[in-house]
Amino acid sequence: MTDSLRDQLLGLGFKPAPTPERKPDKRPDRKAEARPDARNDSRTDSRNENRNKQAHKPGGGKPLPGRRSGPNPGPAAARAGQPRPARSREEMDLAKAYAIRAQKEKEERIEAERLKQEEARVRREAKAKVEVLLQNKALNDPAADIARHFPYGGKIKRVHVNAEQLKALNAGELGVVQQNGRYLLVAAAVLAEAESIFPACVALKVDPDAPAGDDPYADPQYQVPDDLVW
């Protein structure tokens, strides 16, 4: 159709045909896809350029002699590598004196503990011998009603005797031995033998030649205070 015919048709009232709507192009943008590659190429060129610069430096980009490639060491690490200053003669003598003193104190403690254990062993053996000695030799009278008091172990103790035993005890013919918490009345000979084995077991040994005032408990009429703790 020529333009003149189109103009004639428009003049007669005909409307022009509508122009078809153009659809958007769904194909990917080649320019956008090319941008990352261009950016990567620029980064690659930059790294290559830096390498070339390092290669042209003295030493070929390698660390210079005398310098460490790692981080700089701190003050503590620098001091750790340095030798310790030698101790003075006075410090050495003082340290030696302390060591000698500590060793001496240790030896004294060990010796004191050894003596303590040895004393306990001897005491146990002596008490066992006295116990064997006193078997069937105690003279205590179950019917005795006289209390004979005497000091022993820092306290006032007592043993019950009859009238005859009291006289013999005050005359030194009898004695009292402590055995496992009991106070046994024994003959003077047995008392002497027990004393030779274990002197601490002798609870009462009367000296007949001693003045009467030295043993106030010898008199059975001696009054013991009511508030006395046994």
C-alpha cells in the first residue's frame, strides 16, 4: 500500500492498524557477563605487576639477610634468648647456707621421730615384760576395806588393803604397781624387779627410813577433801 492510498483511507475514517507491542529481550546481557571477567583480569594484571616489581628489587623479592620473615619477637622472647646473669658469690654462699640449714633441720626431724618411735617400742616391750612378771603375784584382798591413798601421775590414787597389809605397806615390805589401769599390791622383791624393767609402773614404794611427814597418806585416818577428783 502506497502512502497516497494510506492517506486516502485515513481520510475516509479508517484507523491505522495498531503497532504490535515489543517483548523484552530475555537473552542475557553480554556486557554484564563480561564485567566480572574484566574485573578478574584487572586483579590478575595487578598481581602480576606487583610480582614483577618485587622481582626487580634487590635480592629478587627475598627477605634481606639479618631480618626475620615472621613477626617481630616481643621483649619477653628477646630476654628468653639471652643468657642469665651469673649470680654473685654472696648470693651463692647465702643459697648454700639455706640449703645446709634446711638439710640439717630435716635430719633433726627424722632423728626426733626415730627416737620417739624407739622410745615407744621400748616402752611397749617393758610393759609386756612387767605384765608377765606380775602374773599370779598380786596380793590384793577382795575383802579389804582400808583405802591407802598415794600420789601418782599428778593425781591422788588409792588401793584397798587390810590392816596387816597397811602396816607392811608403810614399812616398805609391800608396794603398789600400776598395770593396765589397775593398782596391784605386790611384795617388795617383786616391786624391785618390776622397777628394774619399767620404772614408770611403780605407783607406791615406801622408804621405811624416811621421816613420817614425807608421806602424809600413810595414816589411814588421813582425811581426803570431798572435792578431790580421782
